[in-house]
Amino acid sequence: MGTLADGGAFEPGHFLFFRRGTIHALPEILEAPVVFLALDIPRRDPKDILFVNPSDGTPESFIQPVT
């Protein structure tokens, strides 16, 4: 992604890959449900997550363990 100009529609079965350090967001969900699977291997320190707009959240509110 990187910029809004790089955005586009994706459909079931598509695979999205974000390179390290890429600012990414999906501002518009066109159909529900949407499932995202994020893999951080090796596990990153939550303090490594930076929000462009700090009011959007904190690393502690963003990363949730699987229960």
C-alpha cells in the first residue's frame, strides 16, 4: 500500500502482504464479515508498533493474544 493511490479492492482468496515499515490501513470495508490473520514471526515487542495517529490506539489495545 504505502499511499492511497496504491489501494484497491480485494476479494475472498486474495493474499495481502505488507513489507516491513509500510504504513497500511483499510479504511473502507465493503462487505462483512472480513477476517484478517496477522503473523509476526518472530514475535515483536508491542512497543515496536507505531500509530500514525496516536488517538487510534496503543500497542496494548491493538495486539490481543489468542485465547
